[in-house]
Amino acid sequence: MRAAITAILVSAVALATAPAASSIVGGSVVSRGDHPWFVVIDTNCAGVLVQPSRILTSANCINQSFLAAGRRLRVGTERRRITGIAFHPEWIRQELAFTDHCQLRRECIYNGNSVGVYCRTSMACTDDMAIIGLEPSRSSRSSLKLAPARIGSRATMLGVGLTYNADDPNAAADDGRLRAADVRVMRDGTCARRYRRAGRLWRQTFDDLSTFCVQDSERPRRAALCVADWGGPLVTATARGPRLIGIGSWSKDCGSGGWPSVFSDVWRARSFVRDNTPTWLPSMRGDTRVTGSTVVGGTVTCRPPHMSASPTSIVFTFQTELDDVLQRGASPTYVVAESDRGEQVGCRVEARNAGGIGTAESGPDGLTRIAD
């Protein structure tokens, strides 16, 4: 859910004594140095180190136009190479069903070079998690261990997102500073009843099996996730230090009006988070190309770039420059039709395996013009 919503960012600095979130709209500014496991993914998302070389984030945050095996991501003071990306299996199941149902119509594509379940598709947004693998760090990096979320317990949200809140029109900032807000874990039934009043889409999006809700510990209840907070951590204090209990998934109106924030339950997904040998999705760096005979009746072929992992299946979509689908399926070839005369034709590739869907499509240089 990357709408203009408001964010509350949170820090685990002095979790037990964090100031009330309502003292500053969007939380209180804290030091990044005190939270070395917090990672900024991009302008819309965050993540958290769950191992020195593994980032846990929201599945919605994986934009493969820049997050792909071989690219680099800033973690602390280092730019570390991405070695792989893997989605939660349940997310993949939904994603496959979603993309096949949509047949890649334009309204089913988000972020330009990514396909997927987008947490507001009138379906439950379950297991909204993905792992980003990194090359080893040159210096030791702190990471967070997992713990279960307990109803009524205090926790702290972390993020660097927007701090705008409609309840306070003077509060709007996107300064990149890390903020923390004190919240409490809600009962699932209470949160579900709250979102039933928000309309059908919101009611169907909340899933109490894989997610849970939090709300500001103090009134007025302003603390909430917002733009750039998706994928960020929710931590709780223990005698052994902070523990990760949730990953930011979505919120309504950045908490304006007291709407709860929804987090993916990492304890329920701990086997996925702790898996030392996940299946990495087949990332592709670069664009596809269309080659072959461009006359009516001729055959053109979609040629994908190198894949970082082996796919179990590939879906090829031939489409015009305006994204009108000409053919979609397992075949990498397309026979040019009479109606294609004068069109600029490109192709899109979805390479699939148990780790997710790797995508690539034709850039301006990969299109081919069909003869008039």
C-alpha cells in the first residue's frame, strides 16, 4: 500500500522508556547508530537484518528494477551486493494466482518492472515478507532475533517515512531521520471490527492468521505506519535485548483517525525467516529483446537476459509499446499478425520458481517495429 499515508517510525532505543508517540507526530527522533540492524531499502521501504547477511522486508517492497541479484544495497556505511531474493511461499502462491488472473493487464502491474499481490487487491494480504540475501560484510553487523507478539504488550515501531498526519496539518516531514513510536499489540478481533467499518477492501485485506495490529499507546492515537515505513521492524524489549515481532505491511490513512497499523507476524513465519538455504528467485538484470522476422506471417522470438537462478517455468508475454497483450504463455515465439502492422512490439518474461517471480521486459532498444 503505497498511497499517501502517514508514517510513524520507531526505534528500539530505550524500548522500555520510549516517549509517548503522541509527543511528536510520527514518533520521536532516535539515533541510527543505536539501531544498526535497521536498513533503508528505498524511498518507500525499510527492512531489518535478521542475520548479518539477510534482510527481512515486506514482499511489497521488492521492486526488481533495482533490487536484483548482483545489484548493491546500502547497509550502514557499506554498499553490499545482493546475492538473492526469496518471497514467503504463501505470498508466491497468491502472486502466481494474481498475475495469471490478470493476464498482465496494465492495472495489474505496479512499480513499472514488478508484478505481484499489492496489499489492497480485495484479497487477504497474507505473509507479506521477503528475504534479501547479501554478500558477507567486511565488518560485523548486528541482527535481531525473533520473538512472538503478545496481546497487550508494548512494542516500538521503527521507520524513516512521512510524518504527516491529517489530525495535525502542521506536521509533515520526510527528512530521512529515524523515528520511534511506542505502541501496543491489539487483539485480532478488535482490529478486525475496526477495519470492518472501513469498507470492503480494507475488511478483506486484514488477515488475522499471518498479521496482527498495533495502535498508539497514548491518546490521541496518531502513531502509525506511513509511506516509506513498509517493511520496517516492530520490536519488543526483553531481558536479552530487543527482539523482532513484526514487519510493517500496511496502514490506513497513516493512522489519521486512529486506524491501527498492520504487521506481518514474523514468529509465525520463523521457519521461512530462519531458512539458511532458501530458493532464490531467478532475477534478471537487463532488458528482453525481440528478434526475428518482422513481416506479417514471420516469427519473432523473445530473448531474456541472464537469470541468476534456475526457473521451473517461464511465461512470455508479447505486447505492444502501449502494453496491449498480443500473446501470453510458455512459448518464446510469436507469429506476426496482420493487425500488428506498424506496431512497436516488445516482450515481457516472468521466470518462476519456489522463491518467486523474476521479471524483465523490453526497453526502448529491445522493441522491434513490425513492417507496414
